[in-house]
Amino acid sequence: MADATTATNAAKKPKMVELFVPRGASVDEPNVLISVNGKNWVLPKGQTSTVPDFVKYEYERARRAKEAMDVRAAELAEKAAEQEKNPTGA
């Protein structure tokens, strides 16, 4: 019976991976806060931290989403600038 309990507990533990969070500008916060399912991780920038694999996944997902948002914002700004130059659309 103890073997089954031990195996079940081992299966619940997430795989631990290393995550490097790059250092930002000097005026940025020194840490990154990542929250997953109500649990928080505070990771220092410029250092490698050991975190559960789902924390690394969430960090990378958020980074990709920010990059996509930045690209879209630049496209919209460019479109607005073109409309200012040519307000009739011709």
C-alpha cells in the first residue's frame, strides 16, 4: 500500500526546469511575478531560477503574447499615420 501512495505522490510533482529571466532596463522592476492557479513565483531578473515546467511555459506564453501585441500596435500606429497623411483614403 505504501508503494502505491509513494508512486501517486511522485506522479503529482511537476518536472522542475531552469528558467532564465533577462535583466530589463534600469528603471524596470527587479523581479518578475508569475501566478499560476493561485500560486505565485517571484523570479529575479538576470538570474536563472529552477521552477516547475508549467511556470516556464506560462512565462514563455506571456512573452510571446507581448511580442504579438507590440507588432499589432506598431501596425495600427503605421496605419493611423498613413490615414493622417491621406485623410480621404485616395
